[in-house]
Amino acid sequence: MRLSASSPKGQSKRGTNGPRWLEIRANPGKAALIRRQPPPEIVKNDAAAALTPRQAVAASVFISPGAPMSSIAIPASVAPILLLTISNIFMTFAWYGHLNYKSWPLWLVVIASWGIAFFEYCFAVPANRIGHEVYSAAELKTIQEVITLTVFAGFSIWFLKEPLTINHAIGFGLIIAGAFFVFHGPIR
């Protein structure tokens, strides 16, 4: 899989010259993730071209006209969320998965966790590199924390067999409320 994170020449960061899109193209024997501008059919008039990056990425995911069905484009605001979700699944297993294997020696658990964490970084670094074109670093961190809580809640119930209590739900809810304020500009 090829992952490109550099801005097209002459265009500034965070998509101020139009929305960024990622195209996932799967060809027989190889897959590629390619950044590209949306096709002209998506941005037809000046009103659409004047959209802010956040408004533009709210547009639906599109399938490129004339492209084979194995080619799909994803708005650059969605790709980091997907990549961070996969990253967090790996990291949750790296940090907490060993709790079900307490008989294993600690040195073996550390090495196994470190090996799992490698794959977490393979998804987290591209997620942040691509995501910083659309989101600020604080927004990316907030997205990551909300995803972490969601993944951990499922992991705790499904894998560790530990129920979550109302106290956990209230605490997670307060963190999600904090995320709301991160994404809704300064309070005036």
C-alpha cells in the first residue's frame, strides 16, 4: 500500500485551495492510496469552490466517474479517523491485551506489546500526517482520544470481560463533552 501525504505543488496546507481527497485504488496484486483533488463534477461552480475545507469534506464520498468499482475516493477528513481507529485497536491490544496472559513472563509481554505497537505506528503516523491537512494538532489529538475511549470500552467488555459502570459512562461522556468544545471554536 502506498500512502502519500505531501501537498500538491502550489497548494497550501489544510486545503485552503479546495478540499483534499484520498483515493484508495485496489488493482490486482497491489493497492494504492493516492491523494487527489475531487473531480470537476464535485466542484462545478464558484459557490462550491468557495467552501471551507470542513464544509467541502462534509460532501459525500464519491466513486470516480469511469473508474473501476475497485477505486473509491475518501475525503481527507475521514481517512485519519479510519486510520486512527485501526491504530487504536492495535494499541489497545499492545497495552492491555497481556492482562489476560498473566502467566507469561514480563519480558515476553513487553516484547510482544512492542511488536504490536509497531503496527499501531504504521497507521497513526499516516493518520496524523494526512489529518493535519484538514485538522489542527489539537483536533487530531481530540479525535484520537474519543476513538481511544470507544475502542477501549468495546475491548474492556469483549476481550477483558470487565463491565463498564455508570461512573465510566459519565467520565467518558465528560471527555466527549470536552471534544465538543475543541471543535466548536472559541467561546465569546
